[in-house]
Amino acid sequence: MSKTILTVDDSPSMRMLLRSALTDQGHSIHEAEDGVAALEWLAVHDRPDLMITDINMPRLDGFGLVEAVRAKSEYEAMPILVLTTESSDQKKSRARDAGATGWIVKPFDPDKLAAAIRRVTP
């Protein structure tokens, strides 16, 4: 089933790869280049079905974004996947503690990304 997904990554090429993979799977994609832009987008649009965010970004990183989103009651249940080159258990634990739903390591496999989306969304 088609989902509305907000992707957050400071890399234009990664946003393009995500857009391509996710639109091929039938999803509607919105993009933000960092955590600040994502919060600005969320403030004026309907809640997406899912957010996929990088960790290492300028202005507001993925940890701060996840914490800020989880602090808003309307986003308590929204699934948040972290998509990053980071793979340390410490970073995964920090993301989970912030409220992330799942973790995917870059470079991503479109089929595994699709499976992760199916796992975390109704």
C-alpha cells in the first residue's frame, strides 16, 4: 500500500536515490535537507506515514530531529527509520533511546528498505 514518506538527508544524491527507490515502490515522497527543514515541513503539512532520516546532518542532526519529533504528541506513534553510514551499537542505542523505530545502514538495498517500511507501518 502506498505511504507518504518524509526523507531527511543532507546529501542531494541520497535524497535522489531514496526518491527513486521509494517512488518505484509506489510511495509519495517529500524531502528535507536537514532536521530543521524537516521540522519546518512537519509544522505545515499533514503527518506522513513514516519518516526516514540520516544521523549526520548540519543544523539539526538525526538524533535531535527524532527527539524533537517524539516530543510532539501527534508524532508519538509515527514510525521513524534511521538510514545512515553509522553502524556502531552505541549510535543504534542512542537512536532507539531518542525514539527511532528502526535502523538501516547505507548503502541501502531497495528490497530491504521496502521490507523495513512494511514492518513498521500498518
